[in-house]
Amino acid sequence: MYRCIFDAEMLNADMVERIHIGTTRATKVHVGWPYVPDSITTAQMNLYYCTAAFAIDKEVFVDQFTEERIRDQRIMSFIPKIDIEENSQIESEVPVKRHMVLVQVNTKDGRKFSRKVVYPRGNPHNPMTDFKIREKFMKLSRTVIPEQKSDILIEKILSLEKMNDASDLIL
């Protein structure tokens, strides 16, 4: 949800004055509670942490969820710049658009950027591209499968519908 603003506008965390996220009541209740770095699971399920980690690292992936990173002072210092609140316009769209968010980033130099994300990436209405699937698979598999085998396996996975026998997945 943030990538479209941060990448398109070439922003980084040091440029940000405030991030405002409008969302549904359910999202606010389930992931919009005050962040306390208790555990990796707490960080994974917290929108404040994930937003701050993305602003700083331009990514929220495996490396952002380590015991050290969930307590990182730069992330903890960024969190107070984030507001998450229920948005009545979005709430009126539930349940069809229950994951919709309105994000506004205000920069220190007075600029404002906003985006509405109706469906998260990976939703049938906003599917991941083969490139993004491949990229994610390669990042996740890099520590357990040699890169050459990962390349072969992802090609097989992306063409499952053409496969006659699941044993073709065996490397």
C-alpha cells in the first residue's frame, strides 16, 4: 500500500512528517493497536510496525521480523509519526472492500501524497504478476534451495496448469 507512494514520489523515511492511514473498524481493531515489541508475531500483526519498517527499509519481508529488528530504535522512533483510524467512507464499503485503505503521506517540506488501495496485492482483483511471484519465491527460497534449482522450480510452479503429473515438480 505504501510502495506506490514511496516509490512513485521517491520518498524515504527521513522526508516523512506524518503518515495517516484510514481503514475499516475491523482492520483498526485487529492490526491498528499500539505497538509494543513483545514478539515477532506481534510485529507481524501490527500495522504501525509494518508501516514504520516499510518507510525505513522500503520493504516488509522476512528480514524485518527478527528479534533485533522488532526493537530497532529507528523503527520505534518512526511509529509516533503514524496515525491509523477508522474511516466511515471505507466502513460503508464493507464487506466487499474490507481491506481498503486510504493512505496519506505528508512530507517535512509540506507536500502531501495520497493513494487509495481497494484490494491488497494478491487479491483476485489485484493479482500478483508472474514477476512479483517469482521475486517473492526467490527471496523466500534463497536460504533453503540453491538458486539454480529455485529458478527451475518457480518455472514449473508458474506453469502448473500445463503439467500432466505433479511428480514433474520433483527436482
